[in-house]
Amino acid sequence: MVNQRMKAARQEKNLSQAELAKAVGVSRQTVNMIENGDYNPTVALCIKICRVLDVTLNDLFWEEKT
């Protein structure tokens, strides 16, 4: 599942994938894989990403019911 919400939140903060990666202590490739749905981050990493992007876990990672 592609994480469009994370990508949008990152872009709203005017952060590149590399800048977000550096802020949370992972590689740019990891951020790219999370956004593309190819990597399932740990809860700890999710929390770090949310703190940097100033959003909640629900905002980025909670699956919406369809």
C-alpha cells in the first residue's frame, strides 16, 4: 500500500526524502520504500517520522476503512 499521506506530509514540510531520512536516522532509500509501500517500519520509526512531520500516527499510518 502506497503511503501518499506520508509523502504529502513530508512535502508540506518542504522536506526531501533525504532530509527526512537524516532527521529520523535512516537512509533515503528506507523513506522511499516506506512511501512506496515496500517497507513496513517499526513503531519506533513511525513515531520518529510523525514527530518530525508534526502529525499523529493515525494521520500517517492508520488504514482507513473503505
